[in-house]
Amino acid sequence: MRPTHNTDRSELKGASCPKLLVTIDTEPDDEWACKPTLTTENVRELPRLQEIFDRHGVRPTYFVSYAVARDLEATEILAAIRSEGKCEIGSHLHPWNTPPYFKISGEARQSHAYLYRYPEEVQRGKFETLHGQLAKAFGFEPRSHRAGRYGLDGYGVRLLKEFGYSVDSSVPPMINWCHGQAADEAGPDFRRAPLGSYELSDDDPSTPGHGGVIEVPVSVGYTRAMPRCMVNWLKVQRPENLAVRALGKLCGIRKRWFRPFPHVPLEEARLAGQWLLNRGTGFLNMMFHSSELIPNTQYSKTEAEVDAFLGVIEKMIIVAGSLGCRNGATLAEFGQEHKRTRYGMALHQVDQ
């Protein structure tokens, strides 16, 4: 393993114990279906979800979008959970429906454009709108953030610093959102991003730097151990690559997010989590969307499928525990511990 500064230093409940972090994009119902009006019925299901977390001592981070922050009933539900010390509330910027509105010249996918497709003054205005609405709705300024569609670039990092954010979770390592998109719609490419937590640079969120904002990546791993050279080769390949597909079929080497996917075998998620922890990340960051909590969406068609999804969430928490993870840390707490250990104690090593 090689020493690096982009590592996890969490010691919230023990110097060597990895942590389970749960981060939830809290957003309108089935927003990707491009409905004419936005609804937030899924937020009414959060107390049911929170019961699962409470059973296991999990304190999630809810990344709240502008549409949810404007809904009084939704914010009251979230504020009630937070008032009991059971969660953190962060920001989740959906630039396509957060003011100021702006039509991007030549952008084919206006409905869900990445933030960095807008002029910088518009980007800043959207950031300011969401940040202000969250402060108004909850009575405090958030310190954690996730970009809509993971659309973070260098200017976005600088905006995070300007508005006082201390931690971000917009990077899914080894994922490339450019595949299959036109050049003027291309998403971010995080194939070379570190697996463990690190301090963001002001220029490229995939590159560690000294910008002051801690990145805690979404957990993405492989289901089999392999030499580093092979991992580095896989990182830059397209999923449809015939050799990649053959490795999956013949050798069981698959890239998997550590997140609740009912159609993905739980064992594969466990193996991906184990792979990450074996490489020294020191945490598993499990994300999903609040809109997965209701039926009649692209995620779940029936109540039975929603029930199954909730069951998988609980099983994933148990799996993380079986891998040695402890619960109870929010994202901002984890980021703060990273900073304390980064500047005050000897560093661990992360095999990236």
C-alpha cells in the first residue's frame, strides 16, 4: 500500500473501526419522469424509514433539494427528526428547478442539466437560492452537500467553500457519466477519483488538494480482489467492453455500488463493501433517493416492491455491521473527524 493524504481518519467510536454512513438524496417524487408538476409525497415516508435507522443506531444525512425545502409539511417532518438528534440535514442542488432559471443554449437535456452547464453567475445564484431556502426552512446553514446528478466541478468546489460547506459527497469513484451522452451533455468522469475521503482541490473534484472541503465519496467497489494494475485497467474501461463483461461472467468480477438495489444480490454488495474496507477506506457511504420510498415510480411499481426495498436497506445495514462498521456518524461529523485526524495525528494508508 502507498501512503496518501486522501484517507479516512474517523475515530468517532474507535480508532480502527470503520463507519457506516447513510446519505439520502431527499427530492421530489419520480423527478426523472419529467412530470409537469413537482410533488414530495415520498418525504411523508421518511418516519417509516427512520424507524429502521433508529433500530440500528444509524444517523443518516438527508440532502434536501429546493422543492422539498419549500414544502412546509416536508420540512416539518425533517426538522422533527433532526430535533431529536437523529439525522443531519444537508443540501442537494437540482439546478434545473432551482432559481434563477436560465435556458442553456444548445443544451439538449434542459430538464436535468448539470450545474456546470450554466454560466458561473447563474450557478452561484442557484447555490445561493438553495442555501438560503434551507437556512430559512430549518433555522441553520447546512454544512454538507451533494450535487444533483453528481455534477460537481472545480467552480462548484469553490462555491462550496464560499458558502461555508465543510464536506461534500458528490463523487462516485470509478464511475464515468460521459458514456452514451452527447458532447454538450457529458457528465462528470470520476474514474480516477480516490476511494477514501480526501480534501478537494479547487480545480478538479477527482483530484486531492488543499481546498478545505472534505470529499467523502459514495462507496463503489468490486466483488473480487485483484492486482492493482487490473483495478486501474478496469477503472478506465467502458461497461460494454467485451473483456469487462467476460470478467464478470467468468470470474465474478463486477463493479457494484454499496447501496440498496433489490435486483442486485446482497452478497455482491457485501463483497464490494469488503473490497473497499480491505483497501483501507475506513467507511462505507451508502446512498439512495427518498423517491424510492413510494410506488408508481421508476424505482418501485408497487407497495410490495417498496416494502422489499426497505427490507434491503435494513439488510445492508446489517451487512455493514458484519463487516465491522459502526453506526451513528453523520457526514459532517465524519468530515470533521477527517480534518482533526489529518492535521493532528499520524495518517492511515489507503490503497487506491
